[in-house]
Amino acid sequence: MKKNLHFVLALTLGLATTVSAQDWSVDSRTRVNSTEDATSTDQRVRTAVDFGGDAVSAHVELNSTATLGSVANDDFSLTVREAYATTNVMDFASVTAGRMALNFGSGRILGDNNWVNGNGNTWDGFLVGINNDFADLHVGYAATDMTDAYDATTLYANIGKEMGAMAFNLLYVDTKEDVSGSENTSMGLDATYAMDNGVNLSLGYYTNDDGTTEMDLTSLGASYAVNDDLTVMAGYDMYGENGFYLSSGSFGDFYGSGMEYSQFYGFEGTDMSFGGSYAMGDFMIGATMHTITSEDESVDYSVTDFSLGYTLSDNSGVTVNYASSDRDSENEFTKTWISLNIGF
């Protein structure tokens, strides 16, 4: 027993001398959801800490949520959103294991879905990154085991490449569900091109096949920096015959307001957007408007998102967002949220 205790103490002491806390961050968001009939206020606080150095490092992030003004016991939760360790293998590769929030490409297939109050999309498994001069390559494995509900394994591979003014990202994801026996295959291609006149073009094409239904989405976008302070942008998303929506993606982030991307599941339609942002020293103001149309009349509506941000320091800032939607013909649906990020 003493030998085992000595071993544990020695191991702990060794880790303590090589791994030390380096960076802390706190991200707080207060969101007010309002209709003509009701108003609710949600609070989310994420606290993260990073340990270690180039050889071995670790990351832990806690997520706490609450509904303000409520006394119900189940309105407060505290969960571990991320907990993973990364090691450098002879400068040839990096290996990460634990619980991770993944974002590849546009995030529409694998994304953290940062809009939700809870953990969003996290994956328990490992990720291998290959270091080479040709391309940025990552291969990973994740498993979910929920008895009698959902038991699945996911394999994914992502390759990114920059070639001067052009950049590409290709993602492949294969998920097998043991309970239902089904298999889900997704692929995504993102491409960007920076033109000499200052216009940045983007193209995205995404597919998903669950064995019975094939979904696809084509996304076009352009942005232009009028000057150092003003940037304008436009986008056009075309959903295929069966629509496109994956819960593993970051669709909630794309409106900023998180407005009902899941309604494009099973319906063909389009999302046309335009907007801009203007920086005034430490202040930033932005606005984006989405016009959504579909063969399903209930998915014809518009969303407008306004944002005002202020930079407190190099790694801290505060942002106020306001979004409104007319998707409900009887009630205007609005959201207001304040985000505060502090790093030290």
C-alpha cells in the first residue's frame, strides 16, 4: 500500500512540477427572450483553464446555466463542457484525448453550436493531428454510450490546405448507431478565394445520407472591406429537395439569434443575407438581415440581428446583441443578450 501511495505521490509531484496553470478565461452571457406573451432570462457562464506547455497540455472548461428569477431546483446546472489533454509526438503529430468541442470548416457538419445555453456539441474520444507542409490533416474517433437510448461511434477526417489566395477544407464524417443499426455519412467542402480588388469569395457544399434520405446544401458568400473600418457582406444558401440540417453542426450560430435552422429539415428553400460591420476604435457595430423562403409557407420569414461590441483589452471584450424575427405572424419574436469575455 505504501509503495502504491509513494508512486501516486511521486507521479502527482512530477505532474505538478511540469504542468502549471497558464491561462484562465471567463465567458458570461445573459440572454432575454421576449414575445408579446412572455419574457424569460437565461444566464450562462463558462470558465476555462489551460495547463502545460508545448510537450503536454490540458484544457478544462465548466459550463453553468440558470434561468434568472426562477426558484426551481432544476433551473441551475453545472457540467464539464470540455476536459482534454494534448501531447506532442516528436513534432510529427499531436494527440488529443478527452471531451472536446469540435469545429471544422464552416462548422455546419461538425460544430460546437455555441448558441445553446448547455454544453453545445461535445465529443468524447481522441483526435490526431498530422504536422506536415502539404496540408493540415486531422483524424478522430468519438463514442457516445447512452444505454437503451443512443449508442454510436463516429469517425471523422478533415484536411485543410492554403494555396496563396485560395484555401480549401474537406471534411468526412461517418457515424454508426448500434441501437438502430443505421449509418450516417456526411461530407463538407469549404473554399475561399481572396481577389486582388479586396473581395473575398466563399463556397460551401455539404451532403448527408442516413440510408433513407439524402440532404444537401450549397452556400455562396462574398465580403468586401470598403476601408480599414467598414466591411460589407452578402450570402445565399440553397437547401436541396430534402433540406439540410444536422444537430452536430453550428447552425444556431449562423443567425446569431439562433432562429430555427431546424425548420429546414425536410424542406427545400433559400436563405439570402446581407449586412456589414463598422469599427470605431475599440467600438464595433454590425447588422445582418436574413430573408428565408421555402416551399413550406411556415418557413417564410425574416431575421434581423444587430450587435454592438467594445474591446476592453487584448483578450477581453463585451458585446450586446439584439435580434428580431417575424416567423410568427401573430407575435414578433425578439432576443437580447449581453456577452462578456474576460481572459487573463
